[in-house]
Amino acid sequence: MSKKLQKPFSALYPMPLVLVTCVNEQGAPNIITLAYVGTTAAKPPQVAIAIRPSRYSHAVISQTEEFTVNIPTEDLLPAVDQCGHVSGARTDKFALTGLTPEPATQIQPPLIAECPVNLECKLTQTIPLGSHDLFIAEIVAVHVDEELLDEHGFIDYSKTTAVTYVGNEYWSLGKHLRASGFTLKKSSQT
């Protein structure tokens, strides 16, 4: 199979699709849809989100240094799309989408009740990267819908329908393939 060399672009896929909430200094909440998101460390648990400096949420998070990462499901896709294409500077996105703000426990920005997993985050550093600034934050609280938890208290991902962003399209995660470490288990049996 031959490959074609192309100019550099953001070709990594899939990207997690999340709804990030923040609250401005007057107490008004906002939601932004993001796909430039990732886990950066386990101890302490940290996450990074990248936002263009021109976006309303960029200024809000820079000032307040708090946000929540809310993981939507397939049924929330219309709200996800709306939150990604309307400015929070002029629109109450909770009212627009019908999503429900729910109080966080450690920070001011609300959780989104309809999202089965919510991460409360406190900003630790901001790194300018060019088109986007990277906000790195410590996860200070995690909320998980009880019906997603297995008997050991872990998230059973088969019970949720998380979505991803690929190019300019939304995709479902598809099906479970194997557990991490399956090759080690196989080789230890031989």
C-alpha cells in the first residue's frame, strides 16, 4: 500500500467530543463544544483543553481559572452541535439547548446533568500554541451516573454512547474490541 505525503495538518483521530462549562465573573454560565481535549497526567489527574483565543470561553476560563468537562452521549448531539456554533457572549446556551445546569461541588461552573460523566477542573497553566491556547487543569472532582458503574465502581463504557469528532464529522465510538493487555495474557499462557 502506498502513502501520499501531505502538508502538515491536524490529522490525529478520533478526538474526544466534550461540552465544557465555565462561568463569567457576573455568574453567567456558558457551554463550549471542544474536540481538542486529552488526559495529560494520572497523579494528580489532569486534563487539557485547547481553545482559540478569539472564543468567548477562552476569556472566561482565563479570568476564572475553572471549568467542567462534560462527556455527552449520542442523544445529546443536537445540543453539542449548537454549543459549537453559537457564541456564549450573545446566547444562553443552557436555555437554547434545554440542557440542565447542576451545581458542582468544588468549583463555580455547573455540571451538565444530561452528561453521564463530569469532571470539575481547576486551571494550573496555560500554554500558547499558535491557533489555540492549551489550558491544563487538575481534575478536582469526578461525577459519574450510578447506572454506568460496574460492581467494582468502574465505568462500564458499554453502557454509554460517547461520541468523537473526526474531520468535520461526529462519529460514535463503535464496538468494544479487546481489553488493554490482552496480548500479555495470551503470551503468558503459552
